Amino acid sequence: MNGPLEWIAAIGTMLAASLIAFDLGRRATAWGFVLFCLVSVTWIVSGLTGGSMPIAAMNFVLLLINAWGVWQYWLHPKNSDS
């Protein structure tokens, strides 16, 4: 596991974590969760194609957790403009 897919996923993971950790506001945090979802899919593909089921399984769970973050920050009705 040292190909371009893994590098893209690793860099994306660091960027997503930075967006959330720097606490730049609600919108940046929401984008951090979106980016986490995208890189989780990348890690899942990498794990499945590279024979690393623990990476794939872990990122499937992380995908669900980060999808919940997207829901909380962008899609939840409490955040709608009424």
C-alpha cells in the first residue's frame, strides 16, 4: 500500500482533520466532514483492492461517522434557513 491512491487518501485525511481541528467555523467544519467522507471511500477502495480488510472495515465505520457529521452540520433541519 504505497501507491498514488493511498497518498491522495493520506493527504486528504490530513486536510480534513486540519479543517476540523483549526475550528475555522461551521462551514469549514462541514467541509472537513465532506472531505473525510471522500477520503474514507478512497481508503475503502484501497483496502479492498490491496487486500487490507482492516483498513477497509475501519474506513467504512469512519464513513458512517463522518456522514453523520455532514448530516449534523449541513443537512439537519435545525440548520435550514427558515
